[in-house]
Amino acid sequence: MTVTPSARDYSLVGESARRAVESGLAAAEWYHTDIPRKQMKELMQRSDAPAIRDTAIWLGLLVAFGAAGAALWGSWWCVPFFLCYGVLYGSATDARWHECGHGTAFKTQWMNDAVYQIACFMIMRNPVTWRWSHTRHHTDTVIVGRDPEIAVMRPPDLLRVVLNFFGLLDAWHAMVDMVRNAAGVIGKEEATFIPESEQPRAIRIARIWLAIYLATIALALYLGSWLPLMLVGLPRLYGAWHHVLTGLLQHGGLADNVVDHRLNSRTVLMNPVSRFIYWNMNYHVEHHMFPMVPYHALPRLHEMIKHDLPAPSQSMWAGYREMLPAFLRQLRNEDYFIKRELPPTARPYREEFHSEAALAAQ
Amino acid sequence: MSDWIEACAADDIDEEDVLRFDHAGRTFAIYRSPEDEFFATDGLCTHEQIHLSQGLVMGDIIECPKHNGRFNYKTGAARGAPVCVNLRTYPVKVDDGKVFIRMAD
């Protein structure tokens, strides 16, 4: 049997999108590890306390580092403070918009909404657009033509990956989208996942944000100083590296077009600082399989179902040692992917979904 | 058809919880509120075809297990993105420890 290389069309309105719908890959039924209802309910229970604590630490540090950086502006001593401020602004917000968007971080909904709006502004993701795009990401995780949040497409564009460690392409696209939305235009692809009734809200928020950025630029010009932009906007660039470092590991190098999160998502054990910044999203297989489990319960969920999952990568370094060679191999054969081994205690993958892809990957 | 259909025993559902009930090719969700009242809705989220019986009941709210879509299960009202369409509700009665629902035509 001859297998021709697949041509992937990542457009949400292209050929792969059409094929995904026709083949039943879109909005499919996904594999879930069995968990008794009583335990599942316990895991899904909401609590305000952990997120209030973590948010107080996050905002407290953000203000402290920002104030120290501003006070020392003009000397090299401001650099370490801005480096910390940047990570809290340009990376920690990636996890916070995400968790609060799921509505699981806090028990109290207005707290989820408030942190969601703040974090979305900092990470430059329109809160309406991204709520709906992330909904699609969970429905059709790494389904080509359906998932709008595939970070590394095949064949991998490694230059784009490197530039995004400094937020360059992401922030540029975010700015273009913001200006376009502020002008009242919703893109063709955005329209595939944002309901018409929600689109005016996306436009209204884009206009508010544009006004804030213009005011910040005006203040910088008035003061003749970069400082206002070091505090608002630029941290999305100089502080982006951590969220890219952790985010690439979520699905990088793994299978696409499968309906089992054990095959297309990666759990990575991480140091406590990264886990605080990342709000435990290193437990990514668990998060995708059960997205309504709050971040603070993911370590418990991991312990409960690890018998049914591939072994986690033991560190970020181990994750990258697995992922980077896969990216390089995908440059030559975009059908290649890492098929993670299951432990003997796990229920097997449904091979009927993967046999063709596995053949093409050889 | 407007007959009452036996869905489950009242004790099958914990307080503030939900149970799936399939009948005649359709799927329903039966709820027991914290006040020990019973309610019934269509079993699938109106956003995407996800069984609500896997979700979390919080007071009057059922939360879809996939995308956090929330409904008031007593009225069927959608309570915010990503759900925009209300859930259909059904009359429920409890008789001799059994829960019955009445299906609309």
C-alpha cells in the first residue's frame, strides 16, 4: 500500500475542515478514563480559596515588581524586576485567562469573569473571540481544519516558534485583529466559531482596548519615555517566553486527527514556580479529558487516572528532548508523530482511528 | 403521547446531582435539587451533543462537563456562553419512591 504524504490545510474554512466534518472527526465522541461518579463530583467541586490566594500572590508580585522596575528605570537595576514583571504579565496571564474562561478557577462566577477580562487584556486575546475559539479547541482538539489553537502546524514553522518566545508574531497578529475588530470587521474564520449574537461584544472590547493602547502610547510620547509601554503592552513581548516554553509541550509533536487525548496531549512534571505561573496546566491530558476539573484538583486527578495514561514527561527538559526531534523529523515527513506508549494497566488506543496515520508516519 | 414514564428510583440520585435516563431513543437528565425536589430536562447540552449527566449540579445550575455551558435545570434557561439555546424541561412527579417524567408529544 502506498501512502502519499498528507497535505494539511489549517484554514477553518478549507479542505481539511470539510473532510473533518464529513469523516465524523469534528464534534466526535472522545475517549475518557472511567472514574466513579462520586469521585468525579468531588474533583469538579469549586472553591474560591486556592484561586483567591494565587491571584493575590500574582497581582501582589505584579505590582511590586512593576513598581520596583519603574522606580529603578534608567539604571540596569530595573532589568531583573522587569524580567519578573514580564513573566507575570505576558505568561502567567496565559493560564489565568484559560482557567477563568473555563469558569473553574473560582467558585464565584464574577471572580472568574473579572480575572478573565484582566488576563485577556494582558495576553492580548479578545475575551469574546478566545472564549469561543477555546471552546472549539476542546471540541476538536488538534483536528486539522477545526481547531483554531494549534500552536505548531505541520510541517513546523520553527522560525515562527522562535519568534513567539518573544511574542513577536502572536502580538502582531493580536494587534492586527484588534484594529480590524475595532473597525467593526469580524474575520471569515472568526465567524465560524463566534456566534453572530456575540460578535458585537468582540467589537466593543476591541475598541476599548485600542483606546487604552493609544492612551499608553500618547503618555509615552508626552513623557518622552518608554516606561508606560514597559508596563502596558511590551511585557506581552519580553515576558512571553514562559508561556510558550510550557505551551508548546501541550500537544507538540503528538498525533493530530485522533479522538483520544492520550495520543494528542502531553502531561509534563514541572517545578513549583512554573506550575504556579502555569496554574497546573502541565497536567494537560487530564485537563483535556476532564476540562471541568479545577486547576487545583488536577494533581489529584492525575494520581487517580495515571494507570490509564502514558507516563508523563519527567521534566520540561525531557519533554523537549522528545518533542524537538519530532519537529525536525516533521520537516521531512509531516505525517510523523510521537505515539506515546501506554502502561499495561491502560485501556488500549482505538487502533481503527490511528492505523492509517501510523502507516503514513513510518 | 403524554403518559408518565418511570425513570428511576428516587434514591438512585443523590441530592444536588443528576442521572441519565434513556427512553424510546431519546436521552434525558433527571435532577435532584438541594431542596430534595426532582426535575427533568433533555439529556444533551444544546451547544454540542454532550450528556449533561456527566456534569456538575450546583444549586439550580447544571454545568456541561465539556465547555462549562450552564443552564438552570428547573426552567431550562441558558445561563451564558457557550450555551445560547434553552434546554427543554419535562414535568416530573415522585410516586412511591419512584421518579416519573411526562414526555411531551
